Amino acid sequence: MLHDNDGRISVTQNGAYLERQFRTVLKRAHNPKRRYQAQTIIISFDPSEFDTSDLKAQSQQALQLVQHYVRKHFADCQSAIAIQSDGEGGKLHAHVVMNTIRPSGKTVATNRFNIQKLRKDFDEEMQTNYQKVTGRQWTNPIHNQSNRQDIHNLTTKSEWQQQLKELINQIKVKVTNITDFLHQLEQRGVTVTERQKGKSWTYHQVVNTKDGVKELKVRDFYQRVDKQTGEIKSTRGIGQSFSKSEIEHYFNKKKEKENQNYDRRENNGLEKVKTMAADAKVRIQRQRRINQIAQQRLEKATHDEERKAAKQKARLSNQEQRQTRGTKRVSRQATKSKREGRSKQPRRSKEIEGPER
């Protein structure tokens, strides 16, 4: 930053000069056009710490505390600090802008900007140096605040991440493709943005936290790996199973399984039809055989009846013939007897009549 003739930081700073300083170091990065080129921290002081009654003196004291904090925790990267008291609340606050690329060309790890860690470290700074700088004892204003009545209804980031995992798992089971999956998430207030040229996701949702309504976001899955040793340096996100690639793989496997089940059902249906056709064929053949046997039996019975009737007819005919022959024989005998009787009768008459002559 620009300094005055006395070696102190000038109250007037040249923004273009600071930008050139940042950009010069940024060009040393492996990817100078990286998405995140700077990190910003806003440190707001409570009125019990600085009431702005003497803005000039208090702003210098605040700057001294913030500078000491930055030099202690971020001495390896460029930074610019601005102290202000504007805004709706009129509280004294500091804006700290830090280059994400160190002068060595290496990246400043983003986990160093974890909000909980930043708060803890700055509380330690205030506990150690506030009295030295201001001459007054420091009392943590957060501990003096009364607890919110709705604290149990508010969501922390870790709780939100756990709820997000459960929601994702529930939706995955209900839908069949990634388009419906994203739509169902959106219906429940969760938006998904792409990063790393569409290879990864970031989940976003607006929730009610203890700090008010805020948009919380989390990566799907990311691991920083040492290129030389292959050692995993850090892991971030809500888990590998919630990454874009894993969810796409899940739905591809689900579709493949559904296709296999469909083919299996089709094959089972075809086999069932074949079985039914075979059963029907067997039944038809059996019925034909039954009909054939019945026809044979009927023909045999008819033939037997016809033979029986023929025999009966022949028997009756024979009887009639015998009766007819018997009648003829009796008739001939009777005729013969009659003839014989006639032939004998005249001779007797002649014999009787003879003596009268």
C-alpha cells in the first residue's frame, strides 16, 4: 500500500496501483484466469468495542488490530485493508482483500478462510491485543448477547448438509433420470450450478440460520491431491456419492437395470406364450385322440349293432324259410292224402254197384 513521507500508510490510496500489484502476482499462478482471484473478509466491530465517538483515533486502532491479525495469519499473501464506518448500522468495520495467489505462485488454500476459524483467530487477536491498543479491557460482545428464542429452529451449515444428503437420497429413489432429479431438487428450493467446466456441481439453498436468512452452498466432492506423491491433501464437499459423475452413473445403472428387467419380462412373457401354446397343442392333440377313440368306439358299436341286426334278420329269415318249408310239406302231404282218398273211394263204389247189375 502507499505510504506517506513519515512511513505511515497514506489515507489516500491508488486503486489502479493496488490492482496492478495484485495482477502481477496473479500472473505467476498456474492458471492466471482462475475463477477465484481474491478473497474478501469483512470484520465488523461492536459499538462496545468502537463506538465511533472519535472516528479518527478509533479507525487507526482498528487498523492496527486488523493489520496485526493479517500479518500473523496471512503474511504469505498480498492484502489490502480499508477501515470504514458507513452502512446502515454505522458500525466501524474493516474490509480485507487478499490475493489468492502467493508471490511464490502457489495458491492460498481456501480452507484458511473458513468462517469459524476466522472468527476464532480474530477473537484471540482481540483478547490478546485490544487492551494494548485501546487501553480498555476487551469483553466478547457475542457472549453478552441473549440467546435467541428460536435458536432450536435455526439451521447450522452442518445440519443443512446432512438434510441435503437425505433429500438427495430420497429423490434419487423416486426419479429415473438426472433431469427429473434436478427438477425435484429445484422444487424443494435446492439449486445446482456447474463448475470445473461442467464436471462438478455446487448445491445452493436459502435457509434460515442464526445469522438470518442466508444462502448456503457446498461442493459435491473435491480432493486436493499431491501431483508428485499422490497423497490426498484435503477433501471437501458432502461426499463422493453426491458428485455429478456418481449420480449420473447411478441413473445410468438404474436405466440399464430397468432395461434388463423389461427384457426379462418380455422374455418371460414370450416363454409364457410359448408354454401356453405348447399346452394348448397338447390339449388339442389329447382331445383329437379322445375324439378319435370315441369315433372308433362308435364305429365299432355301430358295426356290432349292424352285425347283430344282420344276424337277427338272418335268423328270422331262416325261421320264416323253415316255417314256409314246413307249411309246404304239410300242404303236400294233405294234398297227397286227399288224392289218395279220392282214388280209393270210386273203386269201392264200383265194387258196391257191381252186384246189382
